[in-house]
Amino acid sequence: VTGGTKAAMISAGMEKIAKKYKAKLIPLESVPCKVIQNRNYNVLKTINISCTALEADYIINLPKLKTHTLVRYTGAVKNMFGTIPGGNKTNYHRIATTEDRFAHLLLDIYQNKIPQLNIMDGVYGIEGNGPGSGGQKKKAGVILASKNGIALDFVASKIIGFNPLEIKTNSFALKRKLFDGKIEIEGEKDIYVNFKKPIKIRLFIPSFMVRWVSKK
């Protein structure tokens, strides 16, 4: 496989580390995916999800701490969007161009393959108009871990200055009964890092154009 995910893995140094520890790197677009029926769906009645993810016995989810112009913040829930191979991500962006729909879409995916462990790299995050090149690198100096990805997102979004219920993946997860709202923090509490918030692109761009500028 050349380009795409494989090239990113090599650029990030993952291939070198994988060889050292005899791990196998699998770009998800290089393996089959499966169409599954989504029972408790809001946006996606069916989902094309990687067979590698579906068949995995244990998933460790490794999100970065980032702001996002469409959904304000992304973390553990959004990172599972990565189980959707290749061009399917683009198709899903096209059908969910508002904050509410994209948040529901992310939960539609997340609920079908919930990771057993979530470790967020917040040593350096992205603030402002992230998560791509429009954002700026920001030292937050935190690493967060949780068995529950939604609980992690509640805590992480609060750390960077959001009311966690302002983040639609958080509030919708409660409404859809994907999370009971119970959080117990072990370790340092009341951490706050001043992150620049994203400018909401939908306030300035017509809805039919949002899909071209809101990708990842």
C-alpha cells in the first residue's frame, strides 16, 4: 500500500517502532470492511466499518486533544471515526454537515465498536481552528486514560475550557443512553489549560459548502 494511511504511518515513525516490537501495521483501507445494520441510529442506518476493528478482541483508542471547527472538540469518540476506511469518511462528512448531525454520526459509529481502553495524548494538542492546519500546536502537558471514552471526553473538554455539555457528542451520548454520566477522577483534579476556541465555520459558510471545509 502506498500513500494515504501507510505514508502517514511511515512519516510518523510508526513503521520503525512496529518493526522493533514485531507489531503489524494495518492501513484499514487495505483490508475488507463490513456493512452492519445500526439499530440505535440517528444518521447512519448502515455503516461500512473495518473488519479489522470489528474482529479485534481488544481496542486501545489513542486520541489527541484537539479543538474542531464543526463540533468544537474531538477526542475519544471522534477518534473511532478512524475505523471507517478510506473514502467512506468523505461520504459520511457529506451527509452530516451540521454540528448536530456529525455528532450523532460519530456516536452511531462509536456505539458499534466501543474501545476497551482510551489513552489521550494531551502533552501537545491543537487549539483554535483545528483539527487540521488551521489549528495551532498547544502544550497542555496532560495524558488522560479511561476505560470509558465518553467519560474521558467529558473530562478533557472541561480541561480546555468547555462546558462538557456544550460538546454535542457528550450531551447526545447522555440522551441516547450511551453513558450514565458517572465519572470518578483518579489523579490530579481541577486541571485547566487555556485553549483558543474554534471559530464556528457554519456561521460564515453556506451549508452546501460546509462539507468541503469541515473534513477531519
